[in-house]
Amino acid sequence: MIIDLGPLATRERYAWMTATVLPRPIAFVSTVSPEGIANLAPFSYFNGVSSTPPVLSVAIGPKRGGVPKDTIRNIEATGELVINVVPRAIAGLMVKTSGDYAPDVSEFDVSGLTRVPSQLVRPPRVGECPIAFECRCLQVVKVGPASMATALVLAEVVLLHVADDVLTDGRVDPRKVDPVARLGASLYATLGEVWSIARPE
């Protein structure tokens, strides 16, 4: 099968992209509006960019009709965000935060997840997440036509939080983190089998 993505409607293109780029880690992004409302939302176009400086990328598409999401509006207004790593135990609550809520509604309140104060940025961390990156926005790159642009956020990590109970011999143990990955449609996955392959000398 060969698919020409160009002529497809936005939702069809999205369906093919998310069904074939997999698995995708989930950035559970907390931000704060200029009015002080804590926002929380998941995004699965997420990954690491560099180690020096430590930079993460999160791509935030618009709502239907091209309206910017609260997350990107808050990042552009304040320059700050926290990227939390979602464990399987709270997957259902994470999905609950993805609803279309009004800007004055905090998804922390909707989901019942715990706000934990960050140390260097205003947005709170998610207490139930074993890993959290306090970040400042380096750059926002708009991808695509202005009416439907995706905002690619390059976020510099200014502080990393790792729960002690996901460490083994001082290193992060992915099995203990038990992170959730996004697949296509409403499908999610966990790590499954984990194995090691040595790199060539």
C-alpha cells in the first residue's frame, strides 16, 4: 500500500501519521496561564533534541478550526512549562485531561491529579509522575499554514526530578517507571519486553 498524504483531509492525515510513527512517548505538559490557572494536557509528538544544552521538543497542534490550545498560549505568554512522564497507573486520568475544557478550568481539578510546586518555574509538577522536567521555552517554530499551524516547542530543561523509587543502583529503571506510549487512534502501550544489545567497539 502506498499513501499520498497530500490530498487527504487533516484528520485522515493525522490518523495515518499517528498509526505509523510508533510507539510515541507522551509529554504530559503542565503550564500556567497569565491569570494563574494551571493547565495540564498530553502530547505525543514529543522527544529529546539535545543533551548540551538539554532540550526537549513537543509539537502542539491547534484545536479544530485552527484555534491555539491553552498549552501553547500559556507557553508563549510565560515561557515556562513542565514535562511530566506518564506512568501506566494514571493513564486513564491523563486521557481525561485531553478533553476540550474552558481556559479557566484546570485539568488538575478535572482529573484529581496532584499539584506539586516546581522549584525554578511557575507551572506545578504532577505528583503522580515519577519523572518531571522543569523547562523554559527556547523557541517556538510554527510548522504549516498559519490557519492550522503546529507549534513545535523547543524547551530547555532547567531542572530534572526523578523519584527515588524508580532508580536501581542510581540509574533510572524503565520497568519501574512503567511509562505509557501512544499508538494510533485510542490505543496505548507499555514497554513490554526490555532487552540489551551492546554497541560495537
